[in-house]
Amino acid sequence: MSERRTILLEVRDVSKHFGGIYALNGASLALESGEVHALIGPNGAGKTTLIHVLSGALTADAGQVIFNGNDLAWRAMHERVALGLARSYQITNLFSRLTVLDNVTMAVQSRVRDWGSSFSFWKPFSLDSAIVDEAQDLLDQVSLTGLAGRRACQLSHGEQRCLEVALVLATKPKLLLLDEPMAGMGPEESVRMVELIENLARRVTMLLVEHDMDAVFRLADRISVLVGGRVIASGAPAAIRADHEVRRAYLGDAQ
Amino acid sequence: MGLYASSPRRRIAAAMTLVALLALPWLMQSLDQGFYVSLASRVLIFALAATSLNLVIGFGGMISFGHAAFFGAGAYTVAILAESGVVSAALAWPLALAVAALLALLIGAISLRTRGVYFIMITLAFAQMVFYLVVSLKSWGGDDGLLLLRRSTFGSLDLKDDTTFYFVVLATLALVLLALDRLAHSRFGRVIQSIRENETRMEALGYPVFSYKLVCFVIGGALAGLAGALLVNQSGLASPNLLHWMQSGTLMVMIVIGGVGSVFGGVVGAVLLLLCEEFFVEISPHWQIGLGLLLLAVVLWAPLGIAGLFGWGRSRE
């Protein structure tokens, strides 16, 4: 982290309320290009709401989100993906009846700017070998090569989470929003996922929402703490660990 | 139900069916049953209409309950054009297709903003609006419909001849099925099937889901219009019944029985339903009770339809 980095994502005073409940209440956050930025906070702090606002699934009531120089207000979800902003889901969200390979080829094909267009009605997809090759390569990266022919619903939970990551990677994002990638995983699967994220960290900026504190402190370059819809602290892991406010609000002020 | 994949076996079955259908007029005439050639045309036209709905429901996952509007629009376009002296099929049929496509674009652009039951109801509502509009227009025949006094002309082909007409219908259906099979395996076909499987995921992968669904909806509507253009030539009448919601329901029953999301599902369903109607109606006017039982059996034990039973449906494993 020695060289100066540019700001890739800036969240300015974003608020979102559902009826009288403020899920986000003036949250601000800045992500530097190339970092793994973890977002932690107690249940109901607004972490997933923030991911929804960033990905375009929800519209913020107030505030601004600037991604790579673009104001994201009013941009539809698919336009944000085209800008390089991709998300994974907290609850596994795959094409469960499609094969593992088809899941990834659909994701690769989404980069229509690379392949011409998906408004192609006559030419068989089987001739698009470049798309299939790239999908195979992605399956290699997440260690699912041997399962390419299985249906996604036949995979174990941990394998599904890895497939989820492969789908997100296929869109070639500049920024990856990972919403609890280790949710519901056993210890062995978690270790595998941590290794996978460590490998990816070299190539892509990440905003990681995660409850597993061991994983967070191992992976994150910087950590932001969201409490009550507001970011109360942002900084290096050591600083966050020592921060009195954070300890009181979240990590548990045992003594 | 993964993405649709053709097997060589299915292609052989399709080719054999095509040969049998080519020989049908000759067979019927040698048996002195020429009437059945016209019935066969009717069955194939409904097969085309059901196939067009299968593209929308089976492949695109859009449960449209208003497909009759496009079917009827095609029929009325040809009948109205014939009244004003345009009888050339080369002009009237593409126009019927275009009118149905335009109507599908309008209805689709609004309806596709809704999901689930709301989409079913709004497409039904639009189709019924078209139905009542046509019934109320005396110049278009109102309740009685519009007679087509002359069949369309098609270059040197004599479409008044039932056998020639049958071959034109058969060729049209075969071409549409070939195109649908290509479409199902194309990038576009994979996109719409994946939208059927998981729409939010497709949006999150960067696909402009609405545009893909609308294009699929319009293609389906246009093909229904083409079927309508053929049907008015077969029956000689553009009837408001073609626009009625029961017609939409009949087409739906056809694809459910035949096989939702299978290229040949619409054909199998239309053949089965119309032949049952033709032959069982003489045995009992309540033959539809049997149809209801068949539908029940299909839904319970063969969710991929009759085509699915024979491995003609979507790939299973």
C-alpha cells in the first residue's frame, strides 16, 4: 500500500429508509483501486442494503455513488455491470437447473461488447468456442473443472459459492461486491474460499461483506465499520482492532 | 429443465414426420378422403400458432394469456386487405406478420413491466380489449366476423387448390420449426432460456433483460400473426372467436399437452387436441371431459408434455 492509489468507488452520504426505519443513514465510504476493503458491522447495520444500492437493486433516497468517475444514480443494474461493477449474492443465486458450464458460459457471454451481440438468432452457440474456452478457464480458477457437466443444484453449498464467484468474475469486473461469500460454509470450505479470494485480490478491487472475523482480518487491506446505517470507522485492520468506538459497538466490549 | 438441446434422434423423427406429411395428400386422395387435406392444413396452422406461443411461454418464460390477439390480428389483416382488393400473399402475409408484431410490441412494452400473475392478467386484459374493439366495429363484421371471399394468391401457385395450400402451410411450418430450432441453440435462445430460469441473475450479469424479453415476445406475436393469415385462408372467415381469450387458452392447453419449452411441443399438442376434437366430438359432445383428464395426467406425470415423454423435450440430465 505504499504507492498512491486512485479512488475507485466513492459513497457520499447515502441514505435509504424502509418506512420509518433507516437502513442507511448518511453512509460514506471510499474504496481505493486495488484494495480489498471489508465492510463489517452488526446484524441490521445496513451492509446488504448498501450492496443493493451499489449494485442497483435498490435506489438510494439521498446521497451519491461515484464509480470510476461515473455517477451511478439512475443507472440500471445491467448498465452498472457493463461499467465493471459486479456482485455476488448472500443467498446463492445461480441458474440451478443449468449445468455448471452453462452457468459460466452465460456469464461470459454477458460481455457482449467482447463477442459481438447476444441478439444472434441463427448461429449455433456451440460454434462460439472462445466463450466456452474462457468458461472452462474460469472453472479451473475456482477448482470446479471436474463438475462442469453437473447441474448447479447438484453441487454442495461450498461448490455453489465458488460457482457464484466464477459467474461474477466472468463479467470481468473492476470492482467485486462480495456479500458474505462464506455464509453457511463449513471450516474446510471457508479455507478454500479465503484462498480463492486471496488469489483474486491481486487482480481486482473488492468490497467484502463478511461476518467471519478471522477471514476479514486476514484478507482486508482496510476495514470500514457500519453501525446503524453509518460508517463509524474506516482504516487499516490494526487501527480498527484498536478503535475504542468499534470495540464498543461491535467487537464486543468484554472487559 | 436445462437449456434446450436437440438430439440426432429427434432430428430423424422430425424428418420422418415431414416425409409422412408430404405423402399425406396423395394418401388421402387415393382413399377418396380429400376432405382431410383441408383438416390437415388447419391442424398444421394451429401447430404454427401453438409453436409461436411456446417460444414466448416455453422458452421465454413469459406466461402470456393474450396470444389470441396476435393470431386474430393476422387473420383480420388479411381479410381487411382482401376487402380492399389486396389479395397477393406476398404482400398480405408479411403485412399480417408486421401488424401482429407491432401489436405485440405495444402490448409487450407495457405488459413486460409486470411479473407473474400480473403479467398473465395484463396480457389477458389487452387481448380482451382488442377482442371487444373488433366486435364493436361494424365495418369489420362485428360479431359475425369478416368473410374472405377469395383466397390469397401466391405467384403462379393456385392456393384455392386445397392440396397446394396444404403444401404451402407445411412448408411455412417446417421453416418456422427449423428457425426455432436454430434460435433455441443460438446466443439469443440461450439468453431467453436463462432469463426463464433466473431473471434477476441475468440482470446482475449485465443483460438488459427487458429488451431480450420484448424481442422474444414480438417474434412470438409475429409468428402468431402469420398463423392467423394462413388460418383465414383455410377457413375463409376472420371470426372474432380467433381473438377471444378462449383461443389463448386453447393454444396454452396445446403446448402444455405437447411440451412446454420443446421445439416440437406445439405441433404435438395441436395435432393431438384437434384430432381428438375431430373424431371424439362424434362420439360424445362431452369429449372435453376426456381432454381435461388428459391435461391432468400430463401435468401430474409428464410435466414436459408428450414430446418430453419421447425425449423430444428439454434435456433432462
